[in-house]
Amino acid sequence: MFHFMLRRGAAYRQPSLKRASCSSRDPGYDPVMRRFLIVLCLFASAAAFPAASPAVAKAFVDSMGSVHIVTEDGGEQKIGPEKWQDGGGFSDVSVASDGRTVGWVANQMLSPLAAGANDGYAVAVNIDVWRDGKVIQRLSPDAYVIRNWLFLKNGEEVAIHTAPPHGQDFFDCTRFDARTGRKLAHWSLDRRNYVVPEWAKPLLVNDPPPGPDEISDWFPRATNQKQRGRPLLRRQKSLRQTGGDGDQAIIH
């Protein structure tokens, strides 16, 4: 179709512009490559914006020591004990308040020789941290066995109380980053450091350290510090008034 216009007294015709389009007749058009690029873009979008994992509805340990994690969409994941545990199994499972993070105690069975007793028994040695379908971290205290543990800060941190395996009074607490396993803080009762930090108090609710009247019996050199008015932790009152940020798992 042509448009006729007058210019300098002469008639000329101006071709109308056609919209450029790709078709199978164009020499540079490749339908296979075009489909490939579309699929590639879809995969890139899915990777950039991953679908949120379903929230955890509940978690429990069965009679065989395996952990079961049930999500709100009806899915269930079972995680069984490992060979190194020698039949110790898992215990004390807890779901963090974020609804995505789950933790439990990994126990190892000690032989009578290793346990120094007539019979073998299981000791709590690790905390496994699970999130979004997989175990992301295994937390191992430096020494002793796990007596108590809990989540802090909506599952971002884990606090652990360790003690000797035979139940002696011992107060050693460590705070970890749940994702990286990095040690964030550590506190151990001694004559120079017997004021319990806030993050460790929930660990000791059922196992309180010595009060002001007992510190001198534990650490005689701390008597002078008490007389100078250094703040001391009350045995029951302070601990019971302090709550944790997450669910607490008491290990008996």
C-alpha cells in the first residue's frame, strides 16, 4: 500500500512501514534455540525465588530412636541413627519457634569398659540441627556430655549445658550459631565468673548453680568478692523468673 504526497510539485509515493517480525522465513530465526532460552529463563527465575518449605507441624522420636519430622503439607521425613552411635539413637527433639528448624540429641552407647560401670549406657554427645529438609549442622561441645539444650532467637542459635556423665554438679554452658556452628559465647562456673549470663539462665532452671551462701564452700577465694558486694545469682528466684526464647529439652 502506498501513500501519495506532493513534494516540490512532483508526486512521489512513500512506502508504508511494516512491523518487523520473526518467522520461519527469516534466516536468523531458530525455533529450537528460542524454546531453549525460554526454559532457561524459567529455571533461572525458580532458582532466584525458591519456594518456601512447608512449616513443621510436629517432630518426635520413635521407639527405635529415629526422628520423624512432619510438615504441615502432610509430608514426613524419617532420620535414623548412624553407625557410630552404637545403638544410642536420638532423643529430646525440639521444634524452634520459627517453624522451620528442628533439633535433637544424638546419643552414643558406651560399653561397660568405656563407661566404667557394670553396664553400658547412652550419653548425649551432639546436637543435630535440621532445617528445610536436611541436617545443616552437628554441634559438639568441647568436653563432657550434654545435660540440657534449647533454641534461642527463633532457632538462629543453640545453647547447650554440659556436665560429667555421672551426674556431678557442673556448670558449663556454650552458645552456638545454629547455621554455621560457630561458637558465640561460653560460660563456666568458677570463683571469678559465677554470675550466670542471661542466655544461659534458661538452661539451668532445673539445675541451678550454688547461691550466695554456698559460693564460699565451692570457691573459698570468692568470699572476699561477695563481701565487696559483687552481684550473685540467687539460687531459685532469678532462674525461675527468666524464660527462654525457644522450646527447652531437659535431659535426664
